[in-house]
Amino acid sequence: MTIGIKDVARAAGVSPATVSRVLGNGPVSADLREKVEAAIRATGYRPNLSARRLRSQHTRTIGLVVSDIRNPFFTALSRAVEDAAYKAEMRVILCNTDENPAREAMYLRLMQEERITGLIYAPTRAGSDALEGLSFDFPVVLVDRSGPPSLHDSVVIDNPEASRTLVDHLFAGGRRRIGGLFGNTSSTAVERHRGYVAAMTALGLVPEARFVAPTVEAAAEEAARWLAGPDRPEALIASNGLILLGLYRTARSLGLDVPGDLALAGFDADVWTEIVGPGLTVIEQPVAEIGRTAMALLFERLELPEMAPRKIVLAGRLLVRGSSGTPADLTG
């Protein structure tokens, strides 16, 4: 008899979703984790693959396609996915698209050829738009970036709310001309821009946004043009860590004091953001939790393929540092 997640859940007295979270090293209490692991041992369940996929000759391999491995966010995400895969005795094929849709399409074909068990995928904006026309013979979980609703499972943060938090924080510190520099290749940046515009409008402020390739170099070049002009903003928000680094690099090269001349804030609590200058105010994304949750969804999808797609929305956390020039007690 084949033992499945439902059998383990019944033995442990928990839901199949809880078993999946344990298998994917997701967020569960210590008591529940111990109960599920005891049930796994008692039933002899092997979390490598469902029997159905063994019969169809799928390998014990997880595909992981990210958009820019130089971005520390995706480095940390890859680590979380690999840790969960290792625990389940599975291997990972990692591919980096460099935000290039042609390269992305090539890697998706490779995943089909490799007969992977499932895919964790951070699509480009073009890749997201193309998903409705693609068919996969393995489950797909989108991370960081959304796709068409009701098509694939996904794990994202509340990007509009995170942008609103940054705008409100800068506004509370007395900033009124708050600009935003956003990446031009992902749905994530679109969502963060939407939240930024909504927050600025709600405060009676005029949004001033520009879009660039999500790289340090492109952000630095655009920031140099913007900050050297007559309408220099009082504060700038960056939609990811690489863009934030480009902003900070340009501010320093122009001799601007941060936060005296220019307040800076953005996304991603990369290590460098804590140690440069006065420290940079950022939205910290729960990147390890994103990776673990994606793997838990993938394991559950393997066992219960007919379930409706789920979108898990996690919260970011505001880390106030010196670059925004606002006392920490204003974060609430």
C-alpha cells in the first residue's frame, strides 16, 4: 500500500497542509512538527515523490528559476529552497535568467527535458504574461512575482502595503517630494509602484516615479540624472536592493548628505544596508519563509494535484535606520 500525506495527516491528527509545511520546513509549532515527524516514522512515509510521479519517470529534482542570482534576495531564496529539498532527499537545478525572457524560455524548456518533479519560479514580467499560454507536466510555484490568478500556486509579500509603509514613514519624517525608482522587468516592481502611487495620492502628494533596469549600474545612472537636475526630490524609494545600492552610490558620488540632503529607503535587508553610511531604511522581506512556504506548497501539490491554486501573501517588516532621518518610534 502506498502511504501518502493524507495517511500521515490522519495518523498525526492534523491537516495535510500541516504535513506539507513540515516536509517543506515551513512555519509550524514545535509540538506539531514533533507530532508529524513521529507520524512519518510510524507510517514509513517517504517524502521524496508521490508514487504517481515515480511511475511517470519524473526525477527527484526540483527546478529553481530565478531572475538575477546577483541579487542577494534570490541567493537567500535559493538557499531556503535547497535546504528543504535536501531534507526531502531531492536535488535542485538552479537557473538564472538575468531578467532575459529569451534565456528564461530556454530554461523552461530545459526543465521539461529534465523531467523535473516540480518548479519554483520567479518569472520576468514577460514570463508572467506568457504563463497562460504555457503547459507544464509538473507543478509550478511562483515566488516573489505573481502570475495570472487561479493558474499556479504563488508566494509573495504584500508589495503595495510595503510601499505604502515606506511612503508614510518618509512623510512622517517631514518629506514631501518623495520620488520612486522602480525596476522595469518584474510584476513585483509594478505592484510596488502601484502602492507608492496610491500612498502618495492619499497624502495629497504628487508621485514622481521612474523605471530602470533593476541593476546597480542602471539605477546609478538614472539617479545621477535625476539628482543633478533642478527638481531634486527630498527622498527616494528604491524597489529592490540593487537599485537602492545604485541610489546610495550616486548620492555619495555627488557629495550629498544622507539623510540631510536626501533621504533614502527601499526594499531588501541585504547585509550592506546595515553597515554603510547611517544605515539604510528598508523593508525586510521574509525570504527564508518565502522559500520554505514555496516548497511546502509544491509538496502538497504533488500529493493533491486537483486543489485550487493558492496565493500566500506574507508581510514585509520596516527596519528604520539613519538614511530616512526619522526616529524609530515613528514606525509604531
